[in-house]
Amino acid sequence: MVGSDTILELRNIFHSGQVEPTSWIQRLFGNVETGLILKDVSLDVKAGEVFAVLGSKGSGKRTLLDVISRRAHGATRGQILFDGSPLTLSWFQQTCGYVTHRTDLIPSLDTEQTLYYAANLSSGEKVSRYTCSTRVRQMLSDLALNQVAHHCVSSLNKSQYRRLVIGIQLIKDPVLLLLDEPTAELDPLSTYLVISILSSYARKRGRSVMLTMEKPRSDVFPFLDRAAFLCLGDILYSGPTRLMLDYFTSIGFPCPAVENPLMYYLCLSTVDRRSRERFLESNAQILDLVEKFKTDGVSYMTSPGHSQPLKAVLQPSRPSALQVFMILYQRLFAATCNITTFGLTHMFLRLAVFPIYALMIFILFFQAQRKEHAGINHYGLILYSMNGAYLMSTITTTYTFHVFRTRYYQEAQEDLYSGPLFFLCYALFSLPFSFLSVSSASRILFQATGLSSLEDWGIWFGVLWGCYLLAEHQAIALLMVIKSSITAMITSTYLTTIYVVLASGILRSSSSMPEWLLYMSYGAQPHYATAALSYRVFREPMANCSQAMFGCKYFENHAHFAHRPSHSWDVDYNFIFTLAFPAIFVLGNVLLYIMPLPAFVKAKFRE
């Protein structure tokens, strides 16, 4: 692709969208107040230049970038041309980049690893690891991040973090790079460094950089080749910065010699809301400036600046699904196994928290087989074992998964990989950890039963692993639509508690249930898990309970089963159904990741 020096052309863009905050219920049912956000916006972005969109809060800067990137929700009219052709979402994702206002990186990866995995996810199958590593080293140098190349992301300061986020997009070598407030909350020196890096990239590579700024400093003025002043969706000026002073002087608004031209004209294009009179006066002045630009300023918009011819761009290529799967798996492994607070916490939760819980339960129940009420004690052991598997899995998943979930939602905007691929990769990565955790925990709990055969322990382990996996994938499903990990953990815990209370038959006897509730319990995993474990524990005599004993309810071990669910002696049936439930949840999660979620659900993970 080689074209003229004009990369992006916007002609008469109108966009309507949400203008007031709304609740999720209103957004779900489409009861959202909308209004005109962009009004007849036209501008040109040329190769080799930095284009700044300047405006106060609420002027429509972010909406303009969202419209260009084809991410905006709402009605859009007008033409968006990329190198002379209509810009589509797929073409933007393949050849352009977008640094959003908020980007959440994986905190335990170091700077070099973050760039390396970003380079691999955006490189074709034929790009070697050596080539990716070379590009990463060069990018670290260009971003002035060599000194923190092996520092974890969580230890970076704001300036370093912002440069790393920008580098994730630059390493793809986008023809057009959009940045939403890249200098927000940065000190003057960091602001200067970021803008100079972007200017250097644009001029060396012949690419275009388009960024928004709310408070531009005078020292970045030389790096901005073009600027557009936006107020309430209207363009007051769009053209080269070197002609900006001439234009405003020609219409009667010269900039004082001691003023920062960018801030002076930004204030001129901002509505004064301090009083009703000032609002009306400033609004009338802005409308007048908009009309003057439409009649007298069109020639400035198309005036040549310091642009360069657009360098040739190869047909973009992406790695195969298998290659993406391996990259995601390696990134998960590196994030979890790096020696950082984040990594060590994740390893502790995945491998140690359930065995520690099991050890505490073992200390409480290890002499259960010697007690006079052994049957009751063993049902308590079964209850605590299942509840522990559910609760520990829920805590572990909600704490560890939400970081990768948020990163997925942000990377999915770039079409780097699909939802089902991400979910299957995470599920397979998590599987060995859950296996090790449950096997050690189940062995500890098994010692309290008084049983000793390997077959009995295998059943005990399999049932608890099935409970653990069900809670894990239930939490993953909830975290698809619930941003807060605490809220997702509480919701998942409530659900599993309902399962256990209604279906296990331990807290409430099956014989006392209404018939409709009893049949509903057949749709819950504890119904079968309890039966499988109860069969193993109560198969042999363990209680010396005579009729003379006060409070002894069951004189024979088999009498327990008359009040429990699925009191069938077919342990294989109950065991298989216990393991079938997590498999059903896995399939359900795959389908959930295939289905398109409402835009407002996905937006909460990006803003």
C-alpha cells in the first residue's frame, strides 16, 4: 500500500451517542439518552506528522478517536477515508493502533516480556523469535526503557508505564497511531519525552500520529505538526500549527507574545460556565468561530505541512491460532511463575490454600471414626470437604482470573485472538494447578475418614476435583460480566451454598423435601457428589451405636442413606455425573465467549 501523503481524511462527520450517565438496566433495555456529539467534523491527517486534537473535557475528543477506530457506538454519518479508501474495522485493526485512556497490563511481567509477547501476538507465522527479540530491544531503546527492561510492570512509575503502553502499539509499526490523552497526569519532563518519542516515530517511519490533549504545554508546540481545536463537537480550526497564528490573527484573535498559543486558543474554544451571561457570550463567540472556519479556513485544513510520502506497508499477517495459543500459554506461565508479589500470591492461591484448609479440617475430624456419633461426624467431614473445594476454588479463581480477563477484553478490541481461544488456554493452564492442589488436599482429608484403599482415595479425589472445577468455571462465567472480583466471589459463593443446602441432603434431609424441590436437586452437582462420598465412607461399619444411647438416630450405617440423595449403591453413576458437571460448565463458557456481549458490558473493562 503506497499512496499520497494524506493517510486519513474525515469529511462531514456527524455522530450521535450517549450524553448522560445511565444505569446498566437502562443500557440493557436501550433506554439511553442520546445526542449529537460530533457536528460536521472534517480534517486531514498526513504521513510523517503528529496531529493534536485539542479541547476541554466533554468536547468530543475521545468520541472522535472512537469513530475513527470504528469502536464508537451510535449513529455515524460522513466519510472516513484511509489512504483514499473507506476505513473498515478489520483494516484499522490490522494496520493501525489505538492507545486508549486506560490500559491494564499484567503486573508480574517485566517490561521486556510485555513487549515481547505483544510483538509475537501481532507478528506473522514466518517472523522468527530472533526478529521479535531484536525489535523489542530496539523499542526499549526508543522508549528510553532500557534501565527498567527487567523490572516488573507493577514497579514502573507513571511515565514508564505510559511509554510501555505506547510501545505495545508502536512495536506493531502501525500506519496510523491514535492516542487518547497520552500525557495526562504526567510531569512536564515526562510529557516532553512522550511527545518527542511520538514525533520521532512519525518522522523516521513516515507514519501518522493522532493524539488528544486537554492541557498542552508550550514546550511541545514544536513537535505538533497539525492541530484541531474541538468544542462541543464543532471544529474551530484544523490545519498546520505553523499557520495557526496567522489564521487566528486574520480573523481578529492574535495571540499575545507572552502566551502559550495552544492554551490561549484552547481557552478561546472553551465554553465559560461560571455564569449564565458568560456561558451565552462564550457560546455565541464559539459558534461565530466555527462559522468563520467553515468559510475562511478550509484552505488551512488541506495546507501542506512537514508531511512525508507514506512508506510502503506490507500486507499485514497474523500468527496462526496454534501459535497464538502457545504465546498466551507462555505469557500465563511467565506471569504466574515470575518471582514477584503478584506471581507468588497466585502460586500460593493455586497450590497451597486448599491444602492448608484441608489440614485444618483434618485436625478437627481426624478422630471421627472413633467417636460414638461417627456417622454424623463423617457427614460433617463430607460437607466441609465439598464446601472447601467450592470456596477455595472460588477465591482462587476470582483473584487470579480477573487480571487476564481484563487484558483479554482490551486486546480483543485489536482482534488479536478470540474469546474461546483465550478461555481454553486459561482453562488448560489452570488444570495442572487444580490437580496438584486438590490431590494434596484430598489426601489430607481422606486420612480423617479412616479408609485406606487407593480406590477409595481415587473416588474421594475425583469428587473433590469435580467440585473444584465446577466452582472455577462458574466464577469464570460470572467474571465475564461482573467487573469486581469481590462481587463475583460473593455471587459464586451464594450459588454454591444454594447447591449444597438444597441438593447435598446433609443440611436438609431429602425425605423432608417437597417433591418438586427433590427433583430440582437432581440438577445440582452436590446431589451426586454427596452420594459418591457417602457410599465410600459408610460402606463399612464405623459406629458402635446401641439403642440405649441417648441421641443416637441411626443404629445401622445403611440407615443414613434413607435420608440422603441418590442412595443407590452404584458409585460409578454418581462419580461420573459429578465429573460431568464441570465439563458442561466448560462447554457453556466456550459458548459464552462466542456470543457477543452487550457493548456496555465490555466497555466497563476498558474505562
